[in-house]
Amino acid sequence: MQVGLMGTGYAAKLRAEALQADPRATLVAIAGQDPERTQEFSQRYGAIACESWQALLAIAEIDLVIVSTVNQLHGAIVRAALETGKHVVVEYPLCLDAIEGETLLQLAKTQNKLLHVEHIELLGGVHQAFKAALPQVGAVFAARYVTLKPEHPAPERWSYHGEQFGFPLMGALSRLHRLVDVFGSVATVTCTAQYGITQADQQTTTPHLPAGYYHTCLCTAQLRFKSGVLAEVTYGKGAALWQATRLLTVQGAAGALVFDGDQGSFITPADSQPVPVGGRRGLFVKDTTMVLDHLRSGAPLYLTPEASLYTLQIAAAAHRSAEQDGTPIAIA
Ligand code: NAP
Ligand code: BLA
């Protein structure tokens, strides 16, 4: 596989290393935003530095494009790459518009090209342990997943920008996708959001996704699954938060599963048993290897683009609910 890589950041670096280590792939070219960074990054991997993602797509021998840029660009790059007849891997989210997402899946089908949306959270230790231990809790009553990331000060980066990151639960689609992967179809979604903005020397909060940078976001969604499970997802990051939290709990008829960071336990009235959790390292390598296996021999991938699109639709419904002050949105 002759591979082109979009982006020079954290995910792109791990992709480049994974490709370099795999004899089935050659990293041909890299497109970044900052020319100097792109030049320096490309030299490290012996790849051509492109001045734009469009220039990279013009390289005919590239068969596979990996999109590891900021979220806002995903949709346009994926579309153009598929139209040029290339296989596409894109880091989640596929794009920031659920309708556009549908057309991209359709385009991949008509072009007969791979479209794979990376969801490394599914490959991680917590998710694997969560799925394996779930039968122990019996009939699931409720679930809760809270991730809070304090950052002081919050960086003025794309991940704190309304348009570049997208609606928080869309940019951080993995938070919803973990639960959808396990509990299936959603009946209704309710969501509220709050953003902190600094204007000159004054701080304000708003329920609406700001056009530019914010210093804090906090988003809480309730998902009523068709199975009856009630799940609550809270995602927050930034300067107005002070306690880092990564907590997944599932309450069932026979007990509760609790994952606090990477510490898992199964709790009953009698006692608390540890649940072993594997690591969070090497997930981009796993994803890259599975893509190359799939393209080479048709080995199945760990999720379908339809599954990712479904969660994107749930995130879009959460956004709509937040815009309507928490009005429940029914999922068709
Ligand atoms: P990052 O380190 O900030 O990298 C973002 C990259 O996008 C930068 O190299 C940036 O270039 C580049 N970029 C911006 N505009 C561009 C353009 N016009 N053309 C080409 N490249 C452009 O962020 P990241 O953490 O790697 O995230 C990248 C993607 O991976 C996001 O969609 C994220 O949701 C997804 N993801 C990341 C992780 C993770 O662990 N980090 C996990 C799952 C999914 P400049 O630096 O020159 O501006
Ligand atoms: C996900 N990490 C993400 C995403 C971004 C970052 C933008 C996608 C959006 C989201 O789901 O929040 C960015 N993560 C960062 C940055 C740091 C960070 C800038 O930790 C700075 C330290 N990602 C890393 C590092 C790890 C990491 C150092 O950059 C350490 C193991 C893991 N990030 C990681 C994982 C996900 C993720 C496993 C998938 C999200 C999930 O598990 O739900």
C-alpha cells in the first residue's frame, strides 16, 4: 500500500510510526498546515511534504489516505479522497454533519473503496474489560460515563474551538460510541451544554456552541436505549474544571461494574472484586494493522462505518436537544 497521511499532530505521528514498522505499507507523502512542521515531520519518515491536502490527493500512486487532521476538515478531505479513487481511513469523527456522513458512506460504496472510521476507544483495555465483564451484572438498569479533563490554562487550540472541534459530543464521539457499541439502538436523547468564554477581562457562560474559542465546555446527555437502559454521558474539559475524572459505571440486577480510570471492580453487597484492565497503548498501531490486514486479505475490521455514522446521528440529536434547552429528541 502506498499511503498518504493528512496531519502532523499526535495521531498522525502514531500513524506514521505504525506505517513505518509495517512492511506492507510505504508512507509516500504527508500534508500538514504549517509548511515548516510538515517539512520536518516528513523528513523523519522519508516522505514527500505536500503544501496542501489537495496536493497530496493529486499523487496518483497513493492508494490509501489516512485523515488525521482537525475535525472540521474531515468531511471535505474524505469526500475528495474517495472521489479521487483512494481508500480512506479517518480518525473519529467521520465529519461534523450527520447528513454529510450518509453521503460519504454512499460515495465509498459507489467508488468501491474502503471507508474506515477509527474508534480506538473500542480497542482499549477498559472497553474490552467492560464488554467481557458485563454479563456479571445481569439485566442492566443504568449506565454512567463521565470524563472531565481540567486544563489550566485551556489551550487556544482547535479542540477548544466551536467550528474546528464541532459539537463537543461529536468531536468526542468515542464517549457516546462506547455506550452505543454495547447497548445498541437509542430511543431518545436529551442533552444540555455549557461553554465558558473569556471576553476581554470578563467571563461569561453560554448554552450555545461558540463560533470561536472557549476555555471550558461541559456537556451532559441522557440516552434512553430501546432496551430500556438509561445512560448518562458527561464530557467536559477546560479551565473551569478542577477534578480530572474518568468513570464508567453500570448498574444491573446482580451488581455493579465500576471503572475508575484503569481500575475496574465488580461490586455486590457481599464484596468488591477487581476486574483486570489492559492498557491504552498501541491502539493506533492495532487500528493501522487491522486496516492493512483488511485491504490485503479481507479480514474483518472491528467496526463498520455504519456503526460510527449511527453514533454520529445520536451526537447530532444531542446537539439539537442542547439547542432546544434539553428537549428530548426521538431517534427514528
Ligand atoms: P493535533 O495533534 O492537534 O493534530 C491536528 C493536525 O491537523 C495538526 O497536524 C494540524 O496541523 C493539522 N491540520 C490543521 N489544518 C490542516 C490542513 N489544512 N491540512 C492538513 N493538516 C491540517 O490533534 P490530534 O490529537 O492528532 O487529532 C487529530 C484527529 O485525530 C482529530 O480528528 C481527533 O479527533 C482524532 N483522534 C485523536 C486521538 C488522540 O489520541 N490524539 C484519538 C482518537 C481520535 P498544524 O499543527 O500545522 O496546525
Ligand atoms: C482521544 N485525545 C483524543 C482526542 C483528542 C486527544 C483531540 C479525540 C477527541 C476526544 O475523544 O477527546 C488529544 N489527548 C489529547 C491531547 C492529550 C491527550 C492533546 O491525552 C495531551 C496529553 N491521547 C494522547 C495521549 C494519550 C491519548 C498522550 O494524546 C495517552 C494514552 C489517548 N486519546 C487517547 C485515547 C483516546 C484519545 C485512548 C480515545 C478516546 C477514548 O478512549 O474515549
